Amino acid sequence: MVTDDKTLEVTSSSSSSSDGWKERILIPTLLAGIAGWGYGLLSKHSKVHGLANISATYAANFAIVTGCYCGAREFVRASRKAEPDDLLNSAIAGFGSGAILGRLQGGQAGAIRYSIIFAVVGTTVDFATLKLKPALKSFRESMTGNNDGSQKQNGGLKLPEWSPIQILDEEALAAKKAREQLYAQRNVHNLTKEES
């Protein structure tokens, strides 16, 4: 029985460590790629290298850097058996990934500079993300119209009352269809009247 409990604990801890990897690695990497693409569109080098070329280069570089940092952060988190929100994971991962990428880019001096920059910037971004997460969650809940955390039945956004676009309920939808049928009958009647 003791071995079964230990096996169960190992299985549950290994599955919980891999939960959310999309949220912690894949999504930031994709967002960084999109941000890099946008930065490439605004770059002053687009006239020399071409807009598509420079945008793709920036997108790839931003995605590679973010992927390395997020992967290192998850590696550190798994090694330390820490929580995903621990900022020490961010500092260590930033220092390590910055040192590796800096060494590839600029030698030993680049490794030192990049490691410090990655540690500071990565930890700052993670800290800001932790602080903004509750605000974004409440904003998302206010837009979807559910404050209790459950999914809304229609799954759509809740539009403001002043919006010209409104979601119709069953009765309003039936009234709209009746108006459309009446309008179609009037048009057919007017066409037959004009033809005769």
C-alpha cells in the first residue's frame, strides 16, 4: 500500500508539473513573435532590408529569445520544485538564458551584459504579469458577463448597452424574422405590381 501511495504521489506531481506549459511557454513565445513582427513593421531598417524580411527577422528573434527564457524558467521551476509564480525562477532563468544567448551573440562581455539584462527584464515582466493578472481576469469577466467564474451559456462577449450591435434574445429574433418576411412579401408584391 505504501508503494501505491508513493506511485500515486509521483504521478500526480509529474502531471501537475507539466500542466499549463502552453500558458507559461507557448503563449508568451507566440505573443513575442507577434510583437517582434509588429516592431519589424515599424523598423527604420525596413527600407533597406525589405518589410517582410525585417518583420520576419524580428519576429523570429523575439520568439527565440522568449522561448529560451520561458523554457529556462520552467526548467528552473521544475528543478527547484517551486511554484510557477516564484520570481526567483525568473531571475535565475533570465541570468542563465541571457548568458547563453549573450555568449553566442557577443562573446564573454556579451554574456555578462545579456545575463544581467535578461534577469532584470524577465523578472520585471513576470512581476508585472503577476500584478496585472487579476485586473485582466476581472476585465475578461466583465466583458463576458460572468462574475462567478462559470462559462456563460452563449459563450459570447457582453456588449455595452450603448453599442449599436446587440445580441437578440428568442423573442426579438422571432420579431426580426417576422419583419423580414413581411418586407420580402412587400417587395414581391411591389415587383409583381410593376411588371403588370
